[in-house]
Amino acid sequence: MTTQWESLANDHSLGIAPYEPGKPIEELERELGIHDAIKLASNENPLSPSDRVREAITAALVHLNRYPDGSGFYLRQALAKKHGFGQDQVVLGNGSNELIELLVRAFLRPGDEAIVPHPSFVVYPMIVQAAGGIRVMVMLRDYRIDLEAMARAITPLTKMIFIANPNNPTATIVTADEVEHFMARVPERTIVVFDEAYVEFAAGSDFPDTLSYVRQGRKVIVLRTFSKASSLAGLRIGYGVADADAIALMNRIRQPFNVNALGQVAALAALEDEGHILECVRMIEAGRHFLYEEFDSLGIKYVPSRANFILVDVGRSAADVYQKLLHQGVIVRPMTPFGMETALRISVGTPEENRKLVKALRAVLGKTLR
């Protein structure tokens, strides 16, 4: 009798639904017979990397016969200087995803609990389950992470708490005051992970300075990425800041050369190009307000955003609207996998892309200009 692969698999992984990425734009255009499609589904920066970044990448191409710097020395040095930490307090990852996995593998034992907001970034519960941890799911309240409920969910078994700020897919934040009150209730043994992939778009006096908790010696790690505001999603580079002892433990299981050479030089160049980030942030802010006005005109409800995407309620089957938008050449993300049957997550694009989105929505929803 043939042995089935599933019988050989790690039990913890069997219940995990695989992540289903969207098809390439070119393939969708071929299948649907459309052209000039736009992708507003993955919260990417609609602008290309800056000239400075492209020049750095071009200069590095001749060295691709060599392995990348396995320690990411120069990039970690620059990040440490930027944030006021020691170089041994910074770890690099193949996007934030790898850092989340390193954290869970390094610190979560089978049977430990991890508190995860829902709906939020799908990687948190996936990795916790794969490691044999217990996922304690805490529902959002009014589209925001409910820190009060998360604090109440802490037990002696709680090893880790994930907080996406701004949260994906709702684009809402928890404030500095809320985080301060929450952290006062977190026991010493519990690690708090602040995932701040969209931090550049959320700046404001109410946004928490989570790096201050690292400086205080709390069991906190702050994750950030170059994928969003720096326009480097295709190079997959993120970083974490924490106590040096925590970083050392993560480095024990971090794979050699986990961050590619082009990603490192591009991220270094991006750190020196604040003008590009400012341009992106201003464009996204203007795009958000444009879309708010258009959604109001269309009678579409939405959640005010502190990120580069907006959660909208189209008032009917999101899966159906998603399919119809595809035929209009607009790719968005339906939120049906989160149980939000009438919601779409829409990335803010360039002004031209935003106008195309609105035109497509009017056609799909049967709305006319007022």
C-alpha cells in the first residue's frame, strides 16, 4: 500500500489553509481579454523605486556572482543609527514574514498561547499553528484591534501577542494612550510583537512610539519593512528591533544569506532618500481623500484609513463585485476569507489608477454621477 504524503506530515501543518496569491496581471489580461489592468489588491506602493535606489541596484548587478553579506552589516549599522540602537539590536529578514516565523520558532513552544487579533495579518495564526502553539483569536471592535479584550485574554500560558499597527485589512490604528495602558497589563514573561509595516502612512501625535518599550528593556520587538513606503516589495526586505539577547536567539535559526544582495543595497539607498518616502506619503494621503469623496458619492461605506489601503463595504457580495471589477481591468482583494462577505480591501493607487477604480465601481454598481 502506498504511503500518503499527509500521513508523513507534521500534524500542526495539516489544518493550515495555504495562502493563495493572485495571478500575474499579464495572465489575467490574457484570460479575460482585457488590457491596461491595474492592481490595487496587495497594498503595494504604486510608485516605482526612486532614482537613487535604481542606481544602487544597477551598480550592484556586477557583483551578483558573490553571496550577499550574510550579516547585513552595513544595513543593520544604518538602521541602528537611524533609530538610536546598537547594531546587535537589529535583525534583517526576507520581508516581515520571515521575521514573524523566526520569532515564533525561537520563542513559542508547543502548547504556548499566542494572542492574535482577527481579522488581521493572516501569517500570525498560520505560523503559530505550524509551531504547535495555541492561537487565541480576539475579534476586532469597530474595525480596530481591541487591546482591552486582548489584555483580558492573557493567561499564564500566553507567550506572545501580535499587534499590527496599522492593522491589515482594516487600516486602523491603536493609539499611544491605548498601547501605554495595555503594556501596563502585560506580564514580564509575554513577548509583544508590534508589526508596523505601514508606519510611514500613519504618522501623527497619537501613534505610539513602540521603540521606547525596547529602550525600556520590555519584552517587545518592533517589525518594519521596506516593502511599502520605500517601494521595495519585490525585493522582500524587512527588519526587527529588540533587545540584543532576543536578536541573538533569532539569529541562531536565521538562515545564512536570508536577505539578498540587491535588497540590501536598495534598502541602504532608500534610507538616504527621504524625499521619495515623503512623495509617496503625500500622494497616498491625497488619494485617500479623493477616494473618500468618491465613495461618499457612490454611497459606499468605508473605514477611515491610516495606511495605503482602504476597507470598503460595497453592500453586496464582495466576491461578485471583485469578479466584475476584474473584467473592468481592476484587481482588488475581496475580504470573504475573513468572513466579511460585503467588504473589499482596496489599495490607494496613483491618481490615474484611482480614477480608473472609481469609473469601474460606477459601472459595476450601476451608479451614475450625481
